Amino acid sequence: MRLGLTANAEVPEALKLARKAISELKGQDLVLESGIARIFGKEGRPIEEMDIDALVTVGGDGTILRSLQRTEAPIFGINAGVLGFLTEMNEDGIEKGIKRMLEGDYFIDERIKLKTTVAGERQFDATNEAVVHTAHIAKIRHFHVYVDDQLALDVRADGIIVATPTGSTCYAMAVGSPIIDPRVDAFVIAPMAPFKFAARPMVVPASSKVRIEVAKPKPCMCVIDGQQEKEMEGLEAAEFSISENKARFIRFERDFYTRIREKIVCML
């Protein structure tokens, strides 16, 4: 099994756990991400150039989301952050988790991703969500949201979130969207701080084509998974549909609802 490893170099705890993971993987065919390799005085490669069977990420959900923009390999996430909803192991489970992974004692949790284009230019796919929002603080925009070319929302708001089921437990949940079981192929469209109280989040089939236009062109920003930013003048449309690519995670338990309960407790 050829493995890659990356970690959030800005978090000391992540570097500590990365060293522990590397020690547990001693003797395995392991490729380090370039930035981490430099810190450890070893040779490495960019994630997008790795030819691997799985990628070990050490950090939080942001580390995983950045990695998923650059690889289609399954992710084995080790949590070095506060919540780590997408991760699979905490520090005390690293040894056992790596052993099970190497023995093939796991399953692949496959999630849909969101394809995003702005003015016809494809952006990174989103595992969680894409957000079109105002480029200026405290300035709302007038958005038209179309689903399969039918006007679904005509709303003034800070922005519009289009989220996958995976992302329904993240930014979309924070603005009042429902939680969607990842086995359901659907997207959530959620206005951010809508000026019209009746503008509520809606769930649409993942087979839908969603298009967001700014009624009165003014600068906006399209942000993918909180990682990639694309400036918009406001004249162009942002379009969303299901991607041909998938996000894949190495899992040991089918515990989505346990994760949800634990996350809600952490947020209280």
C-alpha cells in the first residue's frame, strides 16, 4: 500500500502527531507532502503529484478539504484540531487506526462533490460547499438563484451557500439548513442573513443545475470549501452541479449519527 502524508504545518500538535504517524508507518511505502518533508528534513512531493493508494492527513477539517482539492485518493484523517468532524482518528487511536488501515480492515465512505464554474471557468470541486457572497462587509447583494433554469430564489442577502450533504453539517447548518444524511444525493441552497424573512434554505436533487446571478452587478466573491477564492465583478454567473469526482474517506465504523450528536454537543 503506497501512502502519502500531509499535515498542517502551522499547528504544533499536528507536527507532533505527524511524527508519530510517520513512526508507525516506518518500513511502509510513504511519500511526504513537500512542505512537511522540508520541516522534517526529508524529500517530498506536492499532493497533486503523488501516485498513492491513500493520503494520511494530520490536522483538522481544513487540512482534509485542501487535500481533497488536489487528490482523488481516499483520506485517512488524524485529528489535531478542536472538532475534526471529517477526521477518523484522534491521537490515542493512531497506532490502532494505522494498523487496521494497513491490514485492509476498513471501508470507503464515498461522498458527492460539487462542481463549480464561474464565468465558464471551472474552480476546484467542493466537498463541503461553495459560497457566493458580497465582496464588501455589511453590504448585501440582490441574488437570483435558478434551479434547472427556473427562478427558485429572488433574495437580498449577504450571500448564497450551495452545500453537499457533507457540507450540510458545516456552514449551511450555521445559517439554519437541515442536516442531510450523506447517503442522500441532494444539495442545500441557503441564503446568508436574508433581508426577506420568508427566504428559507431549500433542498434540491443533486442532479439539478444551480445558477446564481447578481441582479444588480456589484463585486462578489466565490469561495470553495473556505480554501479557494474567486473574485467576481458581479456580471458573471456562478453555476453548480454534481461533480464526476468523489470525496472518499477511510472509515472503520458507520457512525454518521454518532458524529452528529458529538458535534452538536461540542458546539453547545
